[in-house]
Amino acid sequence: MSNLNLNQSWLLREAPLHWGKEKLARVLREQSDWMECDLPCDVHMPLEAAGKIRDVVQSDYCFEAEWIEHRSWWFVKRFDGAGLNLNDEVAELTLEGLDAYADVFLNGEWLGTHLSAHYPFVKGVKKLLLPGENTLAVRVTTGLEQVSDAQLAELGLHSGAKTSDRPLGRNDDRRAFVRKPQYTVGWDWGPKALTCGIVKGVSIRTYDKTAIRGVHAATRAATEGGDARIAVSVEVEQLDIVSTRDATVEIRIEKDGVTCAKMTREDALLTSGLNFFDEELTIHGAQLWWPAGYGGQPLYTVHVAVICEGKREEYAPISFGIRTVTIDTSRMDKAADTRLFALIVNGVRVYLKGGDWIPSDSIYARVTDEKYRTLIHEARAANFNTLRIWGGGCYEYDIFYQLCDQLGILLWHDFMFACQIYPDHLDWFVREVEREFDYQTRRLRNHPSIALWSGNNENHWIYSGLFNERGDMSYEKQYGLKLANVYAKKAIRLNCPEIPFWNSSPYGGKDGNANNVGNKHHWVECMMNGDINKRIEPKEYDLVTARMVTEYGYPGPCPVESMNEYFDGQPIDRESTVWALHTNTFEKETVVAGIKKHYLNDVSNLSLDDYLLYAGMVQSTMLGYSLEAMRFKDYMSGSLFWMYNDTWGELGWTIIDYYLRRKTSFYGVKRAFAPIKLTLRQVEGKAVLQGINDTPDEISLSVRLGYMPFDGSPASLDTRAFTLQPRSRAYLCEVNLPDTDYTRGAFVAIPDAEAIEPVALRLHDVKALQLPSANVKIVKEEDRGEDLIVTLTASGYVHGVHIDEPYAASDNYFDLLPGQVKTVTVEKGAGKRFEWHSVR
């Protein structure tokens, strides 16, 4: 066996779009205009390095690169075949990612055409390889040019201009026929930047006697500290096409280098082609894998080898976690026709806390491992336990899933279809999608982070029931819904039946977006309501009755440092084209309206600094309050907001911007998702106190409850004792609200446990509160390595306490109750002494 990595030292040049595969010889004769590149490579990357385009995520430069889709792009790699064992029986060329329409050649021979960015091109090439110099060439285009007006018309889509009514030229209905990340044609939150290239690795591997084609480890049953039954399936291809062979199959499971279980199948008979071995191993003293906050994330490793006629073939080690996961849709109230919709992990109902994930760059091939690390670690820092992989993006690189495994981030994973009708009545298209489903479910099935597969984003909701304006959907022609309803389910049943599946996000009830069944996208009731007052009123989220919300949002700006980056040296002008381009198309003056409601009567002459401060605070308030409101409801089992990360710098939905800076709203979300938390809500004139404890430990605490004046004058507080059960949410008590002035005070709950934040039930917008003049006082500062530990207090109620510098802090933009003492950890920022401010 041998393996040759071909990711380095490629050449790339452009050619006319009509130059097809028959032009290979002419392209190879060209002596000039070649650009050097390494893989993964989108053509934008070498073009930018050569100064032929500017970065599409900055300013309005995306328009300057639109010509890329009107050219063909030719990659060439010359390599020495001496590093390969050409005496082995099989040699396979693998191109892991081609975006999107590609022809592949080796030593002048055409190997085939590939039509998808979502599964690899694999071809046997033993007879074509030379012991000396070999030439691998790839012609690739965006794929949109392959779609005709007649094809679009068959789906009732736009023809001619091919663009929808989305502003700024974003969207292209041809995407329905091209298996590439759908967001690259532009969305409300990102530019049109059509990707094209070899976007993952390329290698040649040789095999002799056998090839291990797959290993699957699944937990059949397990208890913490007890026995775990692990089913391990091994798929072995015996390469002699006519004869049998004898072999030994070895399976070993280890943790931290120590063997936990093993088995050996001696003298197994291998027939030609595929052979399947299904074994069950028992691990004693099992350590279960839990979502973040609910327990630890121990990972085990499976090693598999096959020895055949003296040749040993080893499969790359598999990392997995011992855990079970199901969806509970049990009946709640038959009269009201309600069902639970909850994820059950290791027998425990888990509340999903997190956001929706999109590709973290408009040019996804250039996302670095370090950017993935930062984003997943920041999600964990914001108390996430879940990310939903949105269906308009891409199946991410391996490191993304590895990080989620390590940090306990569950993944609700859409298949890559979003907000579109698709031609699932065409045999060729279905075959492409079936290959995609098969490959991705096999590739990702061992990751404990994969908690649920979902068929698409919003297609069932938009194109069925009340939202089916076309009127011609039928069982025979489902316009993409059959991909989820049938083909995805088949792939999961075959490859990973232990992972739950849900038809779409959202899905449930008669219209595909019901409150009583399944999950919901909560847009039209609030942020996308025609009544702007409903968009900016946090208490609207007290009215949510869904079982689980997996999309909703509220926009806010990036820090000024990020704006300076995407303005690329130009002055930040709120009346400019660049400002408008980098503002979400659904914003619709909502941000200014929110500032006026919550903070200022006059917003006509806001400075940029004030705009960013108040807009950030409103986004933090809207997200923080809404997430608390949904988590407060015992019938809800999750709240995921739109969206966590971004493809470019934008005034939009995220809490982490494209440049990896935390927005103000990061901290509001983090507090709402705290693993141990008290929440107060007004219900029918009473204050109801909820206690949340995600952790596996029982917590006892006492809480002082009552009315506290903002000015620090004596409060009327009673003390009560409570116990928070492990991994639970519970209503602890309800108290009559005192008849008093809530513009001058709030009903509060102050726990005696330092790890649990006190909470205040504010009954009015901040603008209406009569807050005293109270300065933040630094009680103590302690230098601790890379961090500064700061203890703060205030004599009266202070709103929006913050440091302006963009350094990470354990908390920021928070409120202080009169006399409250709070400790915050801050990155030192080159030894800078920070000044603390308040919004009011």
C-alpha cells in the first residue's frame, strides 16, 4: 500500500468558457498566464494573490469578480509516480471536493465528468500511472452555465435574466440544478460570490489484496460507569474479482492509549468484492459522551486492520463517543393536539442552546483550521451545546466535526438544500443526490456530535400547505421534497440508523411550521412581521408556543474595528453604497426603531459610536430576553437563533462577526444560555422563578426574593431555599408582585451562590426607567498570567456596564444591581488598564 498527497504546487489558468474537455492539449501548450496555488483552492484565492481581483468580502469588490463564472478554469499538477507502489492491485485517484462542474484528466486521458461539490471524484487509475512524470489536469467551472432556460421553465423558475427579485443581484435560480453550496449565489446576509475550484485535497492511494471501505461504531446500550455495548461494522473489499482469499480481521477499541475492548476474526473467507463484518464489543466502566454543560466529552478510538496473504491493511483510526440519541415526539395533550419535540441524549431530555451555522467565509475553501477552532471555542464560551448546520451552506471540513466532538457541541445537520424547489423528478439529479447522501452519512456517522439529520432548510414550509402558491405539487412531482421524504431516509437507514432524521427545518403540523408539532422558524410573528413594533418588542417572545425554535433573529452591527476592515480604508459613511451592501436586506430600519424604543427619543443625529453602542445593546436585549423566554417554557426543548457566524462583515444577525470579534450581543446570549441559571418572568400578575441546572450535579442554594429600588435604598427581600436537580428545568416558586413603582425598581432574585447570576424582572424598557447616577467602582484588580481579574460594584442600578476595547471578557455589557459585587476576567490587552462605562 502507498499514498501520495498531491495538494502542493499546482498551476492554474483561465480560458474561455466554451473551451471544453477537447481543449486539454491546447491548454497544456500554453506557456504564459499560469498562476501557482496549493489545495484547497478556490480560483478567487490565486486571482487575488496575483492582483487580478480584490477580496470579494471587502467593500463592493464582489461585483468586480462576477466575470469568474463566465470563464473555464484549468488546474494542472505534474508529479512523480515513483512514490507509488505500482505493483499493487489497485491505484485510486481521489479528488475530495470539486466545485462544481469538472472534467478530470490523467496523462491526457479523460477520466470523467463530476457534477457535485458535495461528494468526491474517485477513479481507478492503475493502468494510466507512469513511474516517472505524470500530469493531472482538471477543468472546472461554477456549473451554472450548464443550466438552460428550458430546465428553469420546467420548474416554473425564472428564465432569461435568471435572477430573482432579491436585491443587489443576489440569488440565481439556476442553483437548483447545481450541487454546490447554495449560498454562493448570494443571500440576505451575504454577497453573490460564486465559488469555483478544487476545494479539498487530492491524493492517489494504492491497495493490495484488500481495501477497507468503511468502519462504523454505534452505541447499542450504555450506562455511566457500567457496560457499553458497541456495534462495530467493517466493510472490506477483496480486490481479486474472481477468486476467494483468506484473511484475519482485527478490531480494537482504546481510550487514552489503553485498550478497552478487542476481538479478532481468524481465518475469515473473503469473496470477491465487498464483505461485511458485524461485531459487538463490550466496554466495561464506560464513560458517556454528553453535550456541553451536561457532562464530559470522553472520546474512544477504534482501530481496524485486515491481514490477507501477508499484506496488512489498516483503516485510519476512528474517534467516537459512547452516547445514544433519539427524538421524543410523544403526545402531550391529545385535546390540544400537541406533541413534544425533544432530543434525548443518553436517556436525558436536553435543551438545545445555540445558533445556526453558515459557512464562515464567502470563499469557503480558504477557511483556516484556526478560524474553525476560534469559532467552535467561542460557541462553547457562549454556553452553546448545539449548532444547526444550515442547508444552504456546505458539509464542513473534518476539523469542524472533530472540534464539535471534543467540545460537546451537538449538530442539527441539514442536508444541503435551502429555500428552493429542486428537480427531483429527473433521474440524473436524483442519482447525484443519492451519491451525496450516501457519502456524507457514511463520512460523518461516527461523530458523537451528529445528533440529527434534517432534509433541508424551509422547503417543506415554503413550498407546501399554505405557502404552496404554485398549486401543482404532487406525489409524482415533489419539487425537491422527495429528496428528504424518501432518499435521505433511505441513506440514513442504510448507513447510520442510530442517528435521528427530521424531514426539514422547520417541519411539523399541517403547514410545515406548526407550534404544536415539530420545530418552528419563528420569523413572521416577530422580526419579519409587517408591524415594526412587533419586531422590536422583546415581550413578544413570551408568547411563543412552539415545541422548539430553530430559527429566528434580530440584527445588530459589528464593532467599528470590523467595519474599518470591510470598508477597506474608506471612511465609514452610513449613507454610502458600501454601508447599504453590508447591511442585511431584512433590516428595514429595524435597528434605528429599536434604539428609539429602548433608549432615545431622538435618533436623527446619532454619531457612529452611539449608533453602534445602542444598536448592539438592543440586539443583545432582544436575543437575550427571547432566549430566556423560550427556555422558561417547560414544553419547549430548544432555541437556536439565526445566526451564529458570518461569511463577511455585515450589519446582520450574528453574535460573532466575520473577523472573529464578539458583538455586544455575544454576552446577552451567553448569559441567557448559562448552564446554571435563575429566570424571572411575570405570569398573570405574579413573579415566577425558574431554576435551571444543566449539570450532572445537584445544587442547593438560598435565594433572596423581592422588590429592590434602583437607587440602593433598602430592599424588601425574603429568603427561600431551593434544590436544583441535575439536568433539570423547574419552576421554583411564584410570588405576588408588590404594588409599587417599577420605573424606580425591579423585582429581583439574588442567589447566595457566586456562580449563579442575580436576576431582575424589569417591567419597562430601559428608556422609561428612573435610574440614579451611579458610577461603577473597581473593588480589586488581580494580575493572573494572560488575564486581569477585576471585581466591580456600584451603589445603584447600572445598565450596560462595559469596556470599549475589543478584548475578550468573561462578561461585558451587563447590569449591576445596587451593591452587587461581580468578578470579571479580561484579556490584559498588552497591559492596558481598562476603563469601565455604562450605557445609562
